[in-house]
Amino acid sequence: MGGLQMVFTSLLMVFFIVALPQGIFPFIQRKYHQFERWVAVDS
């Protein structure tokens, strides 16, 4: 199980490096602000 966990963690890290080169926190912050604007426009 330990080897499988290491492979999964490595693949997850590679995915985030490729998909989100600026990092996960700016991505989350950007999505939060997009959601904020979406809610403000609809209400």
C-alpha cells in the first residue's frame, strides 16, 4: 500500500505542476472571485 500511495501522490503533484504552474492557491482564489461575481450578477 505504501508504494501505491507514493505513486498516487507523485502523479497528483505532477498534475498540479502541469495544470497549475502558478500554484493551487492563486487558482482557488481566482475561482472564488469568479464565483463571487457570478453570485453578485444573478442576485
